[in-house]
Amino acid sequence: MTNLKVGDKALEFNLMSSNQKMVSLSDFKGKKVILSFYPFAFTPVWENQIGSLEENFERIQNANSVAFGISIDSTYSNNAWADTIGVKNTILLSDFWPHGYVASQYGVFRNKEGMAERANIVLDEDHNIIFYKVYPLDQQPDMDEVYDLL
């Protein structure tokens, strides 16, 4: 597990999206990136966290930014839950295998429980970390503090 912090260069990753497409961070060079980690799909706080990204999709896009929801769930679980709550635009990424690898690289993997923290990490256009915050698992992240950076 790394100890990334504000000012550090983000680590490259390749993860499968819920619609079965490989997504690489480097594909979004020149855009700000929101990495919104959540423990599991099918949880109430997750619905609010990712729902906020979905509701603010145009705002994010208009700010030359992209948002990713990232969990250790399989692509199938992410896709099923996205369909259930109506997430159509926000890209959900699966950190399923190797289990929690990206979450570990970003310092937000809970080894004891085998899941990601609830965290938001924001990258600038050069993919340097400009915001890094971990929230209590049962707490809705203040997404406005993320959007204000865009």
C-alpha cells in the first residue's frame, strides 16, 4: 500500500468498466479526474455517492473532467446496481482482480475487510493529486468539496 498525498503524481491503472471496456487513466490525460472509491455496490451510501456523480454528470463534463466510481465488486455487480438505480453516464470501474490492487496503490484498501475505503481523490489535468480524502464508511462524502475543485 502506498501513501499518496496531495501533490503526488497519480499512478496509472487499467480497470474494466461495468460495460466490459478496459479503461486506462492515461486515456484521460488533459482532463481532471475524480476517483470516487466505495466499499461495495448495493449499499445505501454508495447509491448517494455515485448518484451524486450521475446527477452532476454534465457539470463534471463541462469542467473538462471525468468521474470514475471504483470498487472491488465485479463488473457484473457494478452493472446490475447501476441499472437498479439508473446510473447511465458515470463510469464504474471494477478493482476485482487482482483484488483491490488499484485501491491498494492509492492507499484506500482495507486489508482486514477486503474492500475499498470510501474516498475521493481528484487529479488535475496532468494527473497530479489535488485532493485526497477518506470518509467514514457510513458517511455520505461531501461531493460539493470535490465539485468545487473543478
